Amino acid sequence: MATVVRGQRSPFGPIINDTSGLAVTHRQVGGEGVCRWKMLMNGMHLEGEWNCVEYVVLTPGASVGEHVHLRTEEIYYIVRGRAVVTMNDEEIHAGPGDLVTTPIGAAHSIANRTDEEMHFFVIEVFPGEGEAAEPAHLNVPALLSAPDGVRRARVDLRPFFTGDWHALTLIEVPDGEAVAGAEHTDRTQVLHVLDGGAEFVVAGERHAGGPGLSLAVPPRTPWTVRAAGPLSLISTEVTVR
């Protein structure tokens, strides 16, 4: 949750991070083996009801143990490899481009049962009021638009949660082309590069990088991205009241 000082929440500026320097965790949340983990953004630095943005790598045979979030709702986006997500005792087999939603109160774990690393992107947001929805499993690339030019696949997150989630969008940009983001007045966006090279311009400043680069874009802030090679990124939006 954004920091409040004397009853007021001051606007934040863009936040830039990447997936270098991952911490090593053993038996994460009671799981098995070795994981690598990093908190990319703490919700106290974002406008809106964000809790955290994280990146996790499960080595072969590793897992995050079963746990229940009593204060947050969560999404997993599988970046690389194969995962088995166990949700309320039911197994979900997920691969690259799959989005798994975790409603508040759902018991869940995630495991890598393969011989290769598995990477996934995580966002947690504080809940609102109302009855929790059922967990969902969607393949986002299957929703991509026309095969030529810039392609988008948008998932409306509001039906899956009680909190201020808005949407997750997969964006694919051909080499050398640029995309301008909408200047939302009521949403914070977190952009995360999945593949390719990107040059962002956010609030007039340039930030370049490759897979693993993450940026938080505050409300009322213009941004553009130019692809250096075919570029794939996801944008997650949370409404700011």
C-alpha cells in the first residue's frame, strides 16, 4: 500500500529495476530445493493498493510450498519453463505465457518438476470487498491480435478479484517500431520485458534494457517504448482511487 504522510499520499515517480542479483532461497515457504527470488517493487512506493512485484526462478525439482494469502490477491505469469500450480488441491499445468490467478484465501503452491529452470513473474494487490472468485488459468499469447505489426492480448482482471486490479496486456512490438502508452489518470502500470531489447522513455527520461527490465509508471505519466529486435512485454494496471 502506498505510503501516507499526515493523511496525504504524495505522487511517486517512475521506478526502474531488473531481475539481476536474485537472492537464493532454500525451501521457500516450506517448499523443496533452491529458488532464486527478488522483490522488484514494494507496494509502499506505488500509487494504488499494490503489495509487491516479484520475480522467481525455480531450479529443477524446486518448489514454493503451499500457503494461503489472507491479505492479498495474486497473479503468476509464467515466463519460461513448465510449472505445476496446485490450487485448492487441484493441479494446474502451466507453461510460457500462462496466467494463473490466486483469489484471496486460496491454498496454493508452485513446483518445477522438469530438468530445466522455470521463471515466473508475480504481483500481489490488496483485496476489496465481496466474495472471492474462482482461480483462473489462461494462455495469454493465444489471445494476441492480428499477426502483423504491433500485437496485443488484453486480459480484464476485474472479474477474477475483489481488489483494484484492472488489466494485464501482452504487447509484441516488431524490431524498430515504437509504441506509446496511454497516459492514464487513474491507473498505475508496471511494465516488464519478457524478450528482446527495449528503450523506454518515461517522463522524458530514457531507460534501456533487455529481458527482466521492469518499470513502474505512475498515473498521468506519458511513456513510449521502441523495440531493439522483436520485443515482448507485459503491462499490469491497477486502478488508483
